[in-house]
Amino acid sequence: MLRNLLYLSIFFLLSSVSSGLAAASSTDCYSRLEGDTLTIGNSLMERKFVWNGGNLMTFSITDKAAGKVHHSRKLAPDFVMTSVSGPGENESFEAENVPLTPVSPAFHRVTVSFSTGSLEVRRTFRIYSGCPAIACDTELRGSLAGTFASAVENNADKKNIEFSADMASKPVSAVIDRVSFGGNHWHARAVEFWDVTDWNNNLVTTRDIISYRKNSYRGNLLFVQDGIDGSGLFFLKEAPCSSVQLEYSGADFIADFGNFSVTGPGISTRDIVPDRWTDIYSCVLGVWTGSGLEALTALRKYQKNVRRHVPERDEMIMMNTWGDRSQDSKVNEAFCLEEIEKAARLGITHFQIDDGWQVGKSPNSAVAKGSFKNIWDNPDYWKPDPEKYPRGLAPIVERAAQLGIEVGLWFNPSIQNDFEDWRKDADALIALYEEYGIRVFKIDGLNIPNKKAELNLRRFFDAVSEATDYQAVFNLDVTAGRRGGYHYFNEYGNIFLENRYTDWGNYYPYHTLRNLWMLSRYVPAEKFQIEFLNLWRNAGKYPAGDPFAPGNYSFGYLFAISMAGQPLAWMEASNLPEEAYALSSLISDYRKVQNSFHEGVILPIGEEPSGRSWTGFQSIVSDREGYMLVFRELNDDGSATVRTWLPENSRVRFTPVLGNGRGFKAVAGEDGSIRFSLSDQNSFALYHYVVKH
């Protein structure tokens, strides 16, 4: 895993410490093993465990900001892969402060290892300064017989409850983490995500419950809150979307009154072998108290630590020509040089050549019947096509650099035999980096059928990252196949969210806005590449009178939809009319605030986009300032009250930055409501706001 390759600090080891004192700290983060108690924490959160020979059992979890201590009602191992619940053997405790790297902020790491029978377990906890969450990465080695029991039981197959004994249910044999607090008034929300966006256009579903008896739930996120005192926790399962996880048991979370478990490790017992460590899906446990804002902010503080957002590396306004459906029929040196000149006129920062730059022909080629099968039978497959680029890519890269543009490429790893050619794939990208300085790669065509494939894919990403001093950025396509989704591989780059085309009449601006709006509540918006298209193309492909066809919007509005994410000009610049280049003024002004906007916690505001809503995003930079991006869709209301995340009764000054808004002052009403005015339908405004205390 990349995070393991980044641990470059001085390491100290304390092993077989079932008694005595061992401690380490990093800024406000710390850990200590005293007698039979292991404590891990920082200024916001603390988790205490009963040591149990390394087979840890949660004793308590403390939300320091709220002064709330959750005590376990029942002591049992937090991690379960066998029926053994007693102390572990051959236990060890290791702690270190991991310094800042190009990808990871400094953090404190605690590794607890133990064995039970023929199974070795290594659990590594990560805790970041000022973050109210602790992550746990788990690896297994050795052997484990049998199979994991399914986490899903059909309640209709159980007996009606007349006696206490009737309440018993089958144990789940694969528990990644769990807490047992008891209580009868826990409210929970399970959030499930969907990728494969070529087929899905509804990417988030939620299920709100009151925890009652043992039931299973799907999703990557589970928020739980005590109805008595408002204290809460969240679990983040760092895994692909539920529908594409490996060895999926049908559930991600188990709730039973005040007892909550994370299940579905993403492996089978066959994947556990004696000669190497095999990682399972990771789990993050965080604390919060109060409202939904506190819960989402706690989650986001963790997510922003998974990969440092470095503006010079990670901010981009990219142009990728595939959106105009020429496929590989146009790309060559002359075409790219012309595109770069026009991209520079728009203010584009990154020009990415999609499929077709290489010698090999893919199955999506418009000029030949290509294949991804046995790619490395042709050792030149991933070299620039000498017919299209007789001087290689140097003229493209050099001219782009003169215009302030960085060149990126599309790449499809060799999928056959579970990515067994990962080293050759990595060497191909490393060669492009060493020769041309190219470091931004769109990764397409992935399909991860098993753990072996996943491990090889990580080796590929890690090798390229190391060789580029972690300057590589992977645009991870989630449009098809079994891929990483929104909570996995996040340390490697950003997410290419969707393919939409005017050629097929399936690009609707409000659909794109809605997808980003829905996801932004639970995933950092700035991690998504969000497309905007050439609205002048293919007007005839949309039904006459369709009010939501792209041609009914301004080019600036389409760009504004992408601003909360990383804007992606999904088009050929050569197909744009002259009037399109007026967008350059908006892009220039946006680039001045792009990183400042993205530094905040970006959350959705207003109504769900429907084509007729008042909607948008709020970037909470601090409790004193931030940004509001407001959209008036196709409706007759020149002004509307929009629910935001501002504190009720706060006095706020709004200063327009982009778009059609005017400056004003307001007092936030219930639910942070603010009344915004925009004179035109299908218009937007980006404001900087300041809260007066």
C-alpha cells in the first residue's frame, strides 16, 4: 500500500509488552501501553483498549471536544476472524511519528501484532493532528481454514421472539472493527454509493434507522447518534462501493441496539497465505456531537488527510478531447499543437491526450480493431505512435510548457492474469515521466476480480508514485468495471466521475450538478473531475423544446457546475465557436480562488438540483469565512431562501467573486437560511462570505 511506502521516519520497537510503560507522541497525537491498557489519541479523540495479548478490546472512546466518554458494555475482541476470543500470542507494540511526505501529512502510527493459532494479525492505527478519527489498516498472514459466514440473515427465517433465548442470532465471523455501548436510542444513517457511472446516474442512497436488534446494512459510511445526549460516531469502510467489493457478504455494517460492527473484509480465507501479508479493507472510527454539520466535518477532516492537496500538483483545469467522440481518429502532432494553442486561449492548465497517442490500438479505436489482450506481446504498445508523432511527444510537451499547460496521457493497465504485468506497465509510465516529464495519467479499463489483482494494481500505483517522487497524479476512472469507487485508492489522485456526451443526447447539465451535489456531502468535491461540454454541438440530438438541453445554458454556467470539483473540458477546442473563448475571463478569475475554495469543507446547500431548483455548495474555510456557490436553475423566482451550513442568527457579509451576484449583508435564519437573488434563470454566483462575531 502507498501509505506503507511513505513511512520514512525513525522507527522504534517495543515488543512483547504486556506490562510496563511504552509511549510515543506526534504533536498532539500520542499512544501509550501501560499495564493491560493501550491508549491512542490526540487533542480531539481518545480510544482505550484492553491489551488482551494484542487481541485488542475497546474499553472506551472519548470525544474530548464534547467531554463525552463512551464506555463499552461488553468486552470482546474488536477484530474477529476466528472463534478465538481470548488473549493473543506473540504480541508486539510499535509506535512512531511519521513525518510529512509529498502525499501524507505527518501523523502518528501504532502497530499492534499478535497471533492466534496459525493466523498472524497486524493492525496499524493512523491518527492525525486535529482530526477526530482514528483509522485502522489490518493485514493477515498464515492460514485460516473454512469460509467466512455471511453477515446477512433473513429475519423471516428466524423464530418469533417469545423468550430471551429466541433473540440469539448467528455470529458474524469476519468483523473488521466494532464497539459495544448498549442503549436503546441510537439513531443511524447508512450511506451506500454507486459508481459504474456509464450505467448509473443515481450515485448515493441513504437509509435512516433506529437501531433495533441485529440487522445488517450496506454502504461505506455509518453515522450513529445517541438520541439521549446527541453524541455520535461514524464508521468509514475504506473499500469500493458495496456492489463491487471483493468476496462481498451482502453487508458492511451490523447494528444491534447500541452495538455496531463493520464487516466484509474483502478477502476469502484462500487469500491468506504464510509467505506474505495480505491487507483487508480498512476502517475509520470517528467521533462527533451535535448536528449533521459536526458529523460531516469530522468525516471530512479525516478524508483531507488521506492525500495532501498540493495546489501545484493537484489543482487542474483539464481538457480531454474524447468528449467530442472523435476517439483516436484525430490525435496526432499537428492536432495536439493546434488544440494546445486554443486551450491556452481558454485558460486550460492541463491538456490530456486520451486513447490513441500510443502505438497499440485499443478496442475503442476508430481506426483499427484493437485489443487489450496480451498487450505486452507488443513491447512498443505504450510508446508514442511514430506515424502520429514522428518527433515523439517532445514538441507537444515543450509548446504546452511555453503556454503554461501541462500534458497528461490516458493509460489502460494490462488487465490479463490479474495485472501480472504491473511492473511493465509501471515502467512504461516511468519512462514517459523520465523522457517527457509527464506525470498526470488517466487510468481506465480497470477490472479488479480478486485480491491478487488488487495487490498487483497497488504495486503498479506505488511503483510509479515512488519513481516520480510522488508527483504522479492518477485520474481514476469510475465509469465501468469493478474499480475503487469513492473511498478506495484515494491516496493516488482524483476521480474521473462520468462519461456524458451530446452526441448521444445524455449530457444534461443539471444531472452532472446533481451527481456532484449528492456526492459532496460525503466525499470531498475537490477530488472529482467534473465535465463541461461544448454546448454548440449536437443541438439536434435533443428533443425539440427540451428545456434542459445544453444549448439552453451559457458556457459559463456549464463551467460553474464543475468549479466545486476539478473542471474537465470534455471537448475538442477546435470545435468551439469564437464566442466560446469569452469563457477565458471566468476561468482566469476562477483560478485565482480555486485552491482557496477547495481548501474548505465543501458541502451541498439548498435544494437537490432538479433543473428548477435553487441549489449550490458552501466551502467552509473556517468558522469566520468561506465561499457560497449558488445556482438559480430554470425557475421563476428571482430570489429564494437557501438553507446553508451557517450558524443561526450569525451576521454575514457576502462579496461577489464570480458570476452575476451582488454584494449584500444578511442574518442567517433557521437552518442557516439566507435569501439570495439572481436576476436571470440558469445563472450562478460565487460569493466570499465573512461571519461577523
